[in-house]
Amino acid sequence: AACLAVASARTFSKKALSTPLARGGGRIVGGTDAYPGEFPHQIMLTRGVGGSLMCGGSIVGSNKVITAGHCCDGMSASKLGVEVGSHNLYEDDPDQASFAVSDVGLHEDYDSWNINNDICMLTLEGSISMGSNVGTIGLPSSMEEYAEGTICTVSGWGTTTEGGSLARVLQKVDVPVVSDDHCRDSYGQADITDSMICAGLDQGGKDSCQGDSGGPFMCGNQLSGVVSWGYGCAEAGYPGVYTQTSYFVDWVNSHM
């Protein structure tokens, strides 16, 4: 019998899997090991302080982290934790530090059905000590667009094959931007909004996947996008879909 593949948000949350478009998770497929300190803004969003990996995210201020809205949906601050300065998933790194979350700022118009406005600002308890392996990432200009074919980088510890195990070391992969028009040809006209950006190879093989949700998508040294959703992981013909941060610059600044 044919089975229907579901689109999935890129977390391990059962809730995300139960929404039709929310698809299964978030790993870097076809990537390579990052070097320590290469992405000092990368954080690990955990289930409680010191808990297991749930999502990725990015440091944008001394106590501010951006992640995906679907990583925050239904989550109180006490259920979340943030690890900064992490490189190896299962061991403590020199600059690694754990933070409790004091406020979960889910976008007011986040829609779990169609994964619109998939962005969330976390406020941490205490201040992050910046160093060689821990730092902020800047935002793009408001409403900035990216030409098809622009090579961007996405990072995370997510699964390296669909349904596979998490990466032990932070992974990175380069993927070209796919135009909204071409992305709509893959997913349907209504599913891709202007505030989403798509990226991936036509032939598949490189993508974000389960566990990478909320992590950084970088076109140059800026937070151009947030890992949001996709159909499968690295499926041919189905690019990964990211929240396009340039559409949310005013929103982010109002929550700093």
C-alpha cells in the first residue's frame, strides 16, 4: 500500500508531527563537521536546563536567542534550557554554559497549521559570557532578498539521515537558495509565503533535518533564516524551507 509522506517541522516533537505540514524533525544531511567556534552563535535548545537536544537556535543579544516558533509552541519557559558554546553533543566543551529561559516570545501570528511566522525569541536568565566560541550573529537588512543560487550555510546537530541518530559534532552544509516561484512549484502556491526562504539542491542530498529546527541559515555572516520545515530530508525536488529573518527584523528589534 502506498503511504503518505508527511511534511514535518524539524524537531522531535510529536506535536509538530501531528500537524499536517509540520514535518518530522531536523538534521543536517550531507554535511561536514564544523570546526570548534566556527558558529559561535549556535545554541542548543534543550528539554529543561541540561536536558536533551530539542532544537537549534542563534544568539542575537546578551540574553536573547532566536529559534523557530514550532520549537516554542506550547512550551513554558520552565520546560526549556539553552546551551551556548557547545560543539560536541555528548560532552562538555570549554566554553559551554547552560541557561534557564525566563521568557518565551512566540510570534503572535505563528500558525501551527501552515507553519507561518515560524519564529520565537527566547529571553535567558542571566547574561551570556561572550568569547572565542560564543558570540552573537547579526541580522540582515529589513526585507532583504536573496537571489536564486546564492550559497548559504545551515548548521545543527540534527539527524544525518531521516529517522537516523543525531550528529555527535556540530554539522554544517552549504545549500543554494531556491526562488519562491520554484519552491511553490514543489510545495504548492499557498504553502510558501513571501516570509519563507527555500534552499536545497534539485537532486537532493543536502538539507537540514530532525533536530536542526530553529537553527541558523546563513547567507554571509548574518542570520538570513531559521530552520523551519520541509518534505522529508534532502528529498530530490523538495528544498528545505526556512523562516526569512529579513521579514521579521522589526519584530526582532521590538523584542530585544
